[in-house]
Amino acid sequence: EPEVTQTPSHQVTQMGQEVILRCVPISNHLYFYWYRQILGQKVEFLVSFYNNEISEKSEIFDDQFSVERPDGSNFTLKIRSTKLEDSAMYFCASKVRGIRDNEQFFGPGTRLTVL
Amino acid sequence: AQSVTQLGSHVSVSEGALVLLRCNYSSSVPPYLFWYVQYPNQGLQLLLKYTTGATLVKGINGFEAEFKKSETSFHLTKPSAHMSDAAEYFCAVSTNTGNQFYFGTGTSLTVIP
């Protein structure tokens, strides 16, 4: 069964460093998402991406964040200068079509630890 | 605006007992509601969803949920817990565009042998 994959599973970085989290969505999906979950808190929406541009983003997704689909398979989340509060589990998701009742398929997550 | 509240961050049940995980929502548009399960070191897997139509929806692994508009609830149930049901369960509501999911804080289910 097709699935969303994410690499790495765990990333440790120093505060101020740039990190890139990678995701491979399901191949025929057209809509892509990033969420994060700070330990003990809710899963929070960061950004949605369609047709090579951001379609929606939350207040969390500030100028330190960017997303890219550099080729036909990968979908990346970049944090330019990490802060301690960026430590969280980051989930990538994809959806085949943009209609509301379609489910989003989630990857296993990347745990980011900022020291 | 949409939001989800899951009462009980930890629920323990005995094997074979009823599982009841609570979810209440707030939505400014007719809600589309989802339950996801997360097993250790895995992604979020869809259990079931309510969009329109029948208010009692059945999902995988014997789970079901009932949409009750008057109570703004979408509680998840399973008649008989199995050890393999031990996991984290998330309730979510989607925005009217379908692009954002608002999740609850999750409920960790423990099944006692």
C-alpha cells in the first residue's frame, strides 16, 4: 500500500542552524502539508502546498520556514535558523484531491531536537 | 473557526472491555470529522471519517463513531478492546477548504490484559 515517507526520523541540530526535513508524498497525490506537534501539545497545521505554491499557512509558518517541491517526488520543509522552540515532531501529509472530505495521508514524522 | 477537544489524555481499559474515546468539536461550517490512530514510530492512520449522510460511521479494526450535532460530539467506540488497540488516538475537524485539519491533543489508550 502506498505511504508517505519522511527522512530523517530524528534530527538533532544546534540553535541557529538550518535544517531541511524531507518527505516523499504518495505518488499520485497533488496536495501536500506540513504539521508539527510539540511534545504534549496538539498537532498543529503549518502549511499546505498545491501546484508549486503555498495555498494556506498558519501563523506559525513565519519567514523562518519555507517549503519546496524540488523535483517530482520530494516535498521539503526548511527552517532557516532554528530556535529551541522549534523542537517538535514534524509530520508531512498528502492528499489526492483538494475536496474537503478527502483524508490526508500522514508520514511517520521527523523528530527535530534543537539544542 | 474550528477546534477539537479530546477529554482524557490517557484512557485505560481491560482487554475485552468497551472503548470510549471522547471528542467534541467546534465548527463555523458543517463539520467534516476524522479519527486517526498513531502506533509507536508510525504515522497517523485514518480510522474513520464523517462527512455527510449516516451519522454512525464504521471504520477499521472494529471502531465506530457517531456524529451528534446537538452535542457537537464525535466519540469513538469499540465494543471489545484488544491488546493491539493500544495507541494514540487523534480526533480532527477539517476546514471548509479541506486544507487544514484541526487536531485534538490526543488520547493515549492503554489496554490491560
